Amino acid sequence: MLTITRKQFEILSDHLMSQFINETVVHLKQKFPVSIVNITDQDLHKLIKEGIEKAAGYNIVERDDVLPFIEYMISLGKDFDREEDNRWAYEILVMDDIEGTDKIALLISKKPLYPA
């Protein structure tokens, strides 16, 4: 039986988090080049980390769900979830009877990230 120590698990978690952040930076630069042109990589890393934490607060924890949450932070504003103009988003995010994946699906159905 393979046993992973707590320290090994933390190192693995840190590596996966770093990998996700780096991949997200690349993705955001491709999808939102104009919106993030004046944001340094350091600030972009900080914004992504903040997005991960904010998303977790709404029970959005899956990798494929956190990314669109961060995309909304770029397209609608860093605090889109708290702005009055985006009350619709807040009402979806605070629903406690649905999973994070469903919250993201509802956000996208209400305001697509990539309109056709």
C-alpha cells in the first residue's frame, strides 16, 4: 500500500495549485488580451488566487468551474459578485441548494462569457 505523508500531500497540492494558476494566466491572456493588457503577471497571479478563494466561498471548487468564475472577474469586474449591477450573479452564487457546477451553468445561461 502506498502511503502519502501530509508533507508530500501539501507539496503535491502546492504544485497542482501553481500549475492551475500558470495555465489560467495563459488562458486569460488568450481570451481577454485587451482586458488584462495593463495587469502585471504578479497582479494576475494575485487575482487568480483571490478568485479561487472567492469561488470556494460559493462552493465552486472544481477546476472547470473555478476558471469561468475567474473569467467573470475579468469580464464583469473583480468584485462582480458584490456589485449591484450584477445582483443576478450574486443571487445565483448564494443558492445553497445547488452544486458549484450548476451555479456556473446558471451564470453562463444568464450571461454567456463568449456570446455567439
